[in-house]
Amino acid sequence: MKFILNVLWLILSGLWLALGYVVAGIICCILIITIPFGIASFRIAGYALWPFGRTTVVRHDSGAGSAIGNVIWIIFAGWWLALGHIVTGLVLCVTIIGIPFGIANFKMIPISLMPLGRDIVPTDEPFAAR
């Protein structure tokens, strides 16, 4: 079932959302000081491409650097990526078949706003990273 959901997700919204994260990652990697943001963006691009069967967990060992980095991320890249999730989620919720995909888009908004200090793990082991 996860495979079918992921293929439908890829067709309906995953490819475009992942492309947005890849563009943000490339821009962040061009600027030398923001390479950690670029790496986080590439990691989320993989998650946005194939999300079903995986989830995000908060890393408890992340410190103040992640919090400061998340504030910088929200200002420069996070808000427009989150806006992309909101618009895509609203468009998908127009149809009954698209409602689960719209909800999945809305669930991805927190990680699009604050990617640092989070890990992406399979859903059968969400507490493995703790």
C-alpha cells in the first residue's frame, strides 16, 4: 500500500515539491556558509519525493545551533517551501482522492519550516533515533 501511495504522491505533488527543495539546496550550497542548510534541504527533498512509510523525529541532542539555524532557514527558504506545501495541499484537498495527499502535505509543513534537529526514519522504527 505504501508503494502505491508513494507512486501517486510522486505523480501528483512529490516531484514538484522535491524539485523546490533541490533548488533551495543548490542555492544554499553555492553560498559556502549555508552548506548545512543545503544538506538538510537535499535530505528533505528525498522525503518529499517518497514520504509514505517514513516519518520525522526530533533529535534531542541538537542544541542551540539548530535553533538558530532554523530561524535563519525560516527567514530565507522555509516560508516559501511551506507556502508550496500549503498551496499544493489545498489543491489536492479539492478532490476526495486527493485528501490523504493534501493532509500529507500539511504534515510536511513543520519540517519545511524547521529542518535542522530532525531525523527522517522509517515508520516502523520512529523511536530508534531517540
